[in-house]
Amino acid sequence: MGRLITASEKPETTVQDPEHPRGGNPGDPPTCRTSPPASTATERRIVLFIALLAGFITPFDGSAVNIALPQIGAEFHMDAVALSWIATAYLLSSAVFIVPFGRLADIHGRKKVFLAGISVFTLASLLQVLVPSTAAMIAVRAVQGFGSALIFGTAIALLTSVVPKEERGRSLGLYITAVYLGLTMGPFLGGLLTSQFGWRSIFLVNVPLGLSTIALVTARLRGEWAECRGERFDLPGSVLWGLALVSLIYGLSELPSPFAAALILAGLSVLAGFVLHEVRTPSPVLSMNLFAGNRPFLFSNLAALINYAATFAVTFLMSLYFQYARGFSPLLAGLALVPQFLLQMLVSPYAGRLSDRVEPRIVASAGMGLTVLGLGLLTILTEMTPLWYIVACLALLGLGFGLFSSPNTNAIMSAVDRRYYGVASGMNGTMRILGQMFSMGVATTVFAVVIGRVVITPEYYGAFVESVRIAFVVFTFLCLAGVGASLARGGSG
């Protein structure tokens, strides 16, 4: 079938496509959508500010927690594999719910779902201060991930709903900048807070930020955006999607055991059943029409998946490297990680603007190429590697990812009709989370094979550094394949 009609090609006030009365594309489900509300300049500013707050708060939490992992592990006597579950539980919960909630947002309202998400995330951050054990901490992290799914399934969709297409790259660039600001401030403030007040103080920072966002949405944002009102929610498809992701992600975390291989195989089987169900159902949670004949959407998502798979665990690994192998304090380790995120933050808005004028695939592919170089240079890491060399490699990674992320997001959101913004935003978030999970799965698997399930003490530092090198070799080749996926999207994306 042909390429999907984009928002720029289809009048935004159209209630129904006259050629395809069942929806925006052949085979789409029936729709009762109404014309989207015209956004005012004030609404656009409010939505942008809300998106920036949301973009900051969740990556700040994740990067700050990475710095605190050694202290958390010491308090709860956790080994390296158990420590990875602090991130895994959060990501697994997000991955399961982000696409279904993106679809719910398209049906019932993106503002409504976003508000629920920021509320859950804020409450979970407060509860995290009170956790008494490893199990409780991982459980509350899963609740935080649930809230994050509602946020990330709607924030980009809300922003794309109100911003004109010719300004979309700039706005998405600012959003990505807020994400990188959170990543930049996370290691520094996380290290400072952990050193001065303990790791629980990291989660308290989320509370006033979350409450401020809730107050702003409630008091100032009057409009609502839901182009799929009246359509049915695909609960069976959502359950299949969740089961497939749980099996795949839990299997990745348990590699290299035979049980892990069985879980991954089961996950792939359920995923195949999910695809068959989505093709046949009249109102799918994830329309397969978004992928069929739409190379920009398909390969932009694939490029995002690979890029996150090759880069997410870098912060996790380097945080542990600086504190275990080099003896850095949490604050000093956080400062050493800042250059990567600072470059991402500075470059991203310019990359977003550039993608409004130049094909996003060119800008994004160049960024991924720089990421390959940065990862490759870290494959020779030792306990004696000069600090300037490591910081330069991390800065190169930041430059590459800053060039990649906002143009790639622009390509994804520009490849679909506005009635699919929530699902497309959720799919983009899912690719991010699956990539992050695969990245953590690689790191966890290498730890399990090289070190084993032991607490990292000085006698294991040599084996730990060897594990880090092996992981960077895997990530380098993975990212190299990602360059091909980024270029394969074609000239229209």
C-alpha cells in the first residue's frame, strides 16, 4: 500500500477522508473523530513548557539513580545483576504500557493521560523515599515506570498536536534539549545529593517538579486533543503486547541461561500472535498500516531502537567504572559524566532546526556515525586510561547522540497522520525503552558470564573492567548496523 498521508498533506480540520470514510488510510478502523481544536499561541507556549518539564524530570531521575547505585547496593547488599534490576523494573513497566496508553490518549485525550502519568510518577517518587528493602525498591521503580509510560506516550504527541509542521523540528529539538538537561544535571546533582543527604534525596527532587507540572496543566491548559474519539480500545491486543514484552525483556535480563532463551522464544511467538491479531482487529492498539509501505516510519523507529540499544548502558557502565575501578566519589563520577550530556543538550536544538531544512536521515545518520567512533574508542578502556581520553570519548558520544535524536524523532512524527500522534509517540518511546532494555541486557549478560552474580569488590575489579570493554565492542558493532538502518529510511524521511 502507499505511504501514509502526513499531517502536512492533509487538512487538519478534515473530519473524515472522503476517499476512505472508515479512517485516514485504507483498512483503518471506523472513527468518530472531530476536528482538532485550533491551538492558540498561549496554548502552544504552555504545552511546550509542560513538555520541557516532563522531558527533564524522568531522565534526571534515571541518570541520578545510576550515580547512587553503589550506595543503594551497599545498603541492601545487592550484586551487580540485582543492581541492574533497579533500572530494568522501571524500563519493563514503561515498555509494557507506553503504546497502549498512547492509544488511550488518542481516544480519550492526551492531556488527560499526561496528567495521570505525572501524578503517578510524582507519588511513586515520594514512596521511593520510604522503601525498606530491595524488593520494595524494585516494586516502586516499576510504579514509576508505569507513570513514565503515561508521560512519554503523550508528551511528544501533545507537542506535535499544537506546533505547526514547519516549526516541529525546532520544538522537538527544545524537548530533546530538556531531556539532555535532565541527563546532564542528573549525574552532578545525583552525586551531590547522594554525598550530602543520601540516595533517597534524589527522589525527593522529583516531587516539587511533578507538583508544579500538575498545577500548570490543571490551571492553565484548557484544550484537549483526541482525534480518535469514539473508537474502541483494543484490550486483547494490549494484553498480547504486554506479555510479549515481559517475556522478551525478562528473558534478556536472565541471559545466558537456557530459561532466558525459552522466555525470548516465547516472547517472539506471542509477538507474532500480536501482529496477526492487530491485522485482523477493526480498532488495533498499534495499526500495522503505520509500518506497511511507510519506510520513514519503519526505519526511523528501527534506527531509534538500535541507537538506544548501543548507548543506554554507557552511563550505567561508566558510573560503576568511575566509582569501582577508579575510586571516584559519587560527585566526582557525576562530574565526569557531565560532558556527554552537556554536548547532547547543546547540539540537540540546532540539530532539530537543521532537520526542518535538511533531510532528517542525513543529520541523524551523521550523528550515529560519530557515536560509532566514540564507542569504538572506549573498547580499549583500562583501569589506567587517562581521564582526559575517557571524557573526550564521552563528549564525542554526546555530540553524536545530540545530532541523532531530535531529527530522528521529527522523522517519526512527520511520517504519520495527526490521528496517530499518540501511537507514534508511544512507538517512539517503546523503541527507546526496548533499546535501553537490550542495552542493559547486554551489560547484564556480560557481567553474568565474566564476573558471575557476586558483589563487586576489589578482587573483581579487573574482571569488571574486562566486562566493560566487551560490552563496548558489542555496542560498537550494533551501532554500526544502526547507521545502515538510518540511511535505509530513504529521502522522504
